[in-house]
Amino acid sequence: MEARISSTEYRRLLGQKREAAQAHALRTETFRKRLAAVILEDPVRALEAATVTLSNKKAPRQQWSRRQWEELLRTRTMEDIATLLVRPPEEFQTLMDCHPFGGLASAVHGR
């Protein structure tokens, strides 16, 4: 037997889903802004943290993102990368969600 919900309940669930997505987007934006500030504050430390992360070949990082991040770190300034984190163009949206700056997490969360 198939369970059905009323149209009122369905609309309520859609509203909850939309609110959850908006809250997630706000948390992501806030985190990226904090991360960008940490990168700009100490670009050398940020580059070192990213390099360490990317050099760990045992990490469960996808190869496509590793290659793209290595390319970005070679060809862009840390200021450019901070800007990409805060305002990523469509083609970089997914890549910004798997950034190699995990080593800076304590500095980001301390803000």
C-alpha cells in the first residue's frame, strides 16, 4: 500500500526543504568568507596547508579536484583564490566545496 500525503502537507515539506537549503547556503557562504579572510591574512600559511593536503595521495580526494586545485594554486594568486571561494563563478561552484584548506579549519572556526 502506497502512503500519500495531502497537498497541504506536501507544501509544508517543500517549505521546510527550501528553508534547510537556504540555511545551508548561508552557512557555506559564511564559512567561505571566513576561510577567504584567513587566506588573505596569511597567504603563505594557506598555500602550505593546501600543498600538504594535496600531497596526501592516500586522502579520499577525487583526482579531478586535486588536479584542478594544483592548477589553481600554480596559476592564481591567493587573493584570486580567496575571491573564488567567496564569489565562485558557476564552473567553480563544485570545486570550491572540496577545497584543500582543511588545515586552516581551526583558524576559520575561531573567527
